[in-house]
Amino acid sequence: MADLQSMTIVSFTIIENYTIKIVFTDSTLQIIDFTSVIGIGWMKSLQELDYFNQVFLNDGGNLEWPQGQDFNPEALYNWQDFEQAYKKLI
């Protein structure tokens, strides 16, 4: 497993609806389709595509939206493991 330093997000790009390409410090690339975890509970407003597209990298290194929804870099780096956990939270 990678250390936290290698999980730092270097850049991200929205590549299609609800899908973001994320590059990490160690050059790991994740392409994540968020449709499976948005639309319910605290993630409901992310269904609005214009709102989803307002994602930014906050000072803590998380992908965040204006109303405070966020995903930390460790979860995004290991998305396959964390996707199910996020589904249980929403």
C-alpha cells in the first residue's frame, strides 16, 4: 500500500459527466465515475451536473464541492476499496 505522501492529488480533470480523472504524486491515475455514490443524502446535490462540475481541490487536498461534500485523497487513491463504504454512508 502506498504512503500518504504518494496519495496527494496533483491534478484532476472532469472527463465526462460525473467522471473525474485524478493524478496522484506517485503518478497513479484514477478514473472515477461517481454516479454510484451520488444522488442520496448528503450527496444528493451532486446529481445536478452544473453543481458537480464546480468541484475543486481544497486546502486539505480533498476534492470538494461548494456545499462541503468531499472525498479525501486516500479514498480516491483506493477507490475500489472505498466505493462500497461510501455507498453505505449515503
